[in-house]
Amino acid sequence: MTGSHDVDATIAAMQQELDSLRSEVSGWRARYEKGKVRDLNFTNSGHELAPLYTALDLEGSGGTAFEVPGQFPYTRGIHPTGYRGKLWTMRQFAGFGSAVETNQRYKFLLQEGTTGLSVAFDFPTLMGYDSDHVRSEGEVGKCGVAISSLADMETLFEGIPLGDVSTSMTINGPAIILWCFYIAAAEKQGVSAEKLRGTVQNDILKEYMAQHAWCFPIEPALRLIVDMFEWGATNAPQWNTISISGYHIREAGATAAQELAFTLADGFTYVERGIARGLNVDDFAPRLSFFWDVHNDFFEEIAKLRAARRIWARHMKERYGAKDPRSLVMRFHSQTAGVTLTAQQPMNNIVRVAYQAMAAALGGTQSLHTNSMDETLALPTEHAVQVALRTQQVLAYETGVPNVIDPLGGSYYVEALTDQMEQEAEALFEQIQEQGGVVAGLEQGWFQKKIAEAAARQQWEIEQHRRVIVGVNEFVSEEDALSIPLLKIDEQAARDQAAKLAQLRASRDNALCTSRINALREAARGKENVVPYILECARAYCTLFEIRAALEDVFGAYREPVFF
């Protein structure tokens, strides 16, 4: 009885304190409203903000008062030790020109202290075309590295032990093909798939939604992704077979809440497709990873990341019946927001990136790419990417940010904003269900319209000076045209690639290539998992487009409906 009395007394005391606080806040608000204040009542994404947050804003929520890091629902982080146990992986996105040139950049980055590699592919590769295809003209090596076969992948990682390094590959439409090239390249080094660590982005739903780098129609594209889940769970257990990406959704103009909700909805769709295949959710969900954009609104971004972990854990447990704790844990990579970089006063981008990187760390990211100051103008120079990497290293070793786990936990503002982000995401989930789910929403153009509307609103705010962009619509100086060194990619990469492909086709066993391409085509017509067949094509040095074309013969090509 004594224990019950103590609890009642504690609750009564807390209620008395809240009543007293409510009175104090009421008096403060009366004084505040008489004063002259600046119009700062919304976040970057348009959320209305109160001028002050207190314990009253967490009534009924509790914030994270009873949570610790490393425990469900993981609002405060997925590891009990946070960055005290291990710092985030410093992973600089890189790729340009030929595999030879990019290999040299990777070795430079590793020498300078990166702890993971991240491959940027050129546009022909992203679309599944060989470098000598007619549709590749003028684009080879321009926005990333050109990879057309296993031979290029071998060159890309020459001298880099794939059993020791973690590699991320940003590729979606032809992701299954590039992944097989990577596995085959590792085999050439004597490293089996089960020892490989890394991630392939492979998030095709967000491509139809925002970025538009696709190959096949939605349903066969989803089949290929589930094939990778299935094969990877057994054969590449340390590899993340998808990185469910909000980054490109946000870069297209979505708000923070839309990025959060649309990305998680994509993730739930992939889980449902895996279960529909007959897979046990706990066999593949532990290797699902995420990729978030970290924008300019410091606290909103931190709240978004905290809410993302909580929502994912709760839905995986309650909605999909996951039992393995690893299935509940959201592991994610973050990248500073490319869309916030400005061509005007490009040195300001270093400052933007530093704040965004700090938000990512305070939000608990496991991996981070910091953009270079020149990336709005060109691919980064070696000097610019070194500064971007040093930004992470200063954050990690000089600021003290990693010394305490979830240091903003308990902040009235951050906790209230985390709750608000979660509530808005749940409301958007209901709207998505009203459309018939993610696939139906894409086919109807609902997602595309929502993103376009948000982008238009943000642009209007900039033009009306409601949103200040330093050096663009305010604080413009005579030095706006400041010239900084830029990396320029000429056409030599295209010529070199064409010559290499001609030599490859002349020296390989073409009869074997034809046989394996035919076998892949037949497997695609049936219901077999196609990963082993694509892997056999890769080992025979079939090219990227040859493999894509075989699949396209069966699946067809995707043509986006006209929505606007």
C-alpha cells in the first residue's frame, strides 16, 4: 500500500508542477505577444512553430524520458554505446571519368581517412547502357564513373581489398546487374560473397517517385529486388540488398515530413513484397537499410531521424510481426543536402555542410557523406572533397558531439518536434492507403504531384524572400561570381571506354556469353530467382546493356504516364 501511495503522491506533485508551469507560460505569453518579434513561425518544411517549448508540450507523450539508447523503439539510437562504441562511417560519394581515374580517387580518399567507399556511376550506367551505346553519347564519365562490364568493376577496385572495405553503390534500375559485377570482381580477388560488406541502393520505388532513373516497369522491377533479398539472405548475409532512400525524394522538393512518410511507405512495400514471396520477414529485414537527406533546418532534421527510427521499429514489430531485434532496427546513411548548395558564393557551402553534418550526427546516423562546396557546379575536385572529409573529421574529433549519446534527448523542442513528425507521417500513411498503396499512388501520379506542389511552394517562398538563402536572395555581394577550380571531364573517357569494350568483345568467349544471356532470358520468363543467372553472365563478361536488354525482352521498358 505504501508503494501505491508514493506513486499517487508523485503523480500529484508532477501535476501541481505542470499546473504552475501552465500559469507561468500563460503570463509569459501575454508579455511576449506585446513585444516586437520577427516572423519566424515556421520550419523549412512549413511546420508552424511555437516561440517556446516546455514540458507542457510533452503532456501525454513523455518524450523519451523512459527510453535509453539501443532499446525499442530506438528513438534515442540503435546502439547502446552510440558513437562512444564506434564513430559513423565516413563515406565520400565519388566517381568520375574512367574506372582508372576513380580508382585513384578512392585510394586518395582511403589515404585521407575515409572508412568506407561510395560509388557514383555515370548516367549511362545508371540507365543500364554500355558506354558505347548511342544513348550514352556525351554523358560517359560526366556525372560518375563509367562501368559497362566486370572488367571495368575489376579495374575500379584494383588494389583495394574488397574483403576489408565496405562499399556503397548508388544504382537503382540496373542495380542487380552492378551488384553481380561487384560480387564477381570480389571473387577474382578471392573474396566470397558471404564476406562482402556494403550496400546497393536498389530502391526503385523512389525512382518512379522522384529521380527517374529506371529500366523496367514497376512489377518486374519489384520482382528483381525481392530476388536480391532472397539470394542475399543466404549468400551475402553481411550485404544490405537495399538502401531505401528519402534523399532523392527530398532533393526533388518534398518536405521533411513527406520524405519521412514516403520513404517509410516504400520500405513497408518492400517488406510486404518479401513476405508475399514466402520469405520470413526476419530472414531479410535485418539487411534493409535507409538513406536520408539532411537539409538546412537543424532541429527538424534531427527530429526526422529520431522519428524515423521509432516509426520503423513500431511498424515492423506490430504490423509485420518481426521477432528478431535486428529487423526492428533502422540503420541508415545520411548525406548533406545537395539541393541546398549554391553556385553563388560557393564557399558558403562549406558552412551549410558543416551544420547539416552535425544534425546528422545528433540524429544518430551510422554513415555520412558530406557534400563538397563545388558540387552544384561540377563533380568535386580533390581539394574540395578533402575539405568535405575534414568537415566530418573535425566534427568527430574536435566538437565533443560524439561523446554523449543522443545529447538532445529530453529537449522540449526536439521531443515535441519528433512527436509532430511522427504524427504527420502517420497521417500521410493514411492518405497513401486511400490511394491504394504506394504502387497505385505512383501509377496515379499522386506522389509526383505532392512533391511538385511542395517544391513549388518552397520556390515561391524564396522568390518572395520569406525564405532567406544567403548569397542568393539576401546578402548578395560583388563576389558572387567568385571563381573556384572545377573538375572538367573531357571526351577521352568515352573514347577509352569504347576501345575497351571493343577489345572485350573480341577477346571473350562470345558463344558462352550468348548461352548465358539466353539462359537468363528463360529464367526471367519463369519464376526462378535470376541472381544466379545474372552472376553467370557477369562472370562471362557479358556487358551491362546485354544483360539489361535480355531482361527488357521479357519485362518490357517503363514509360512514365503523363500526369501534369
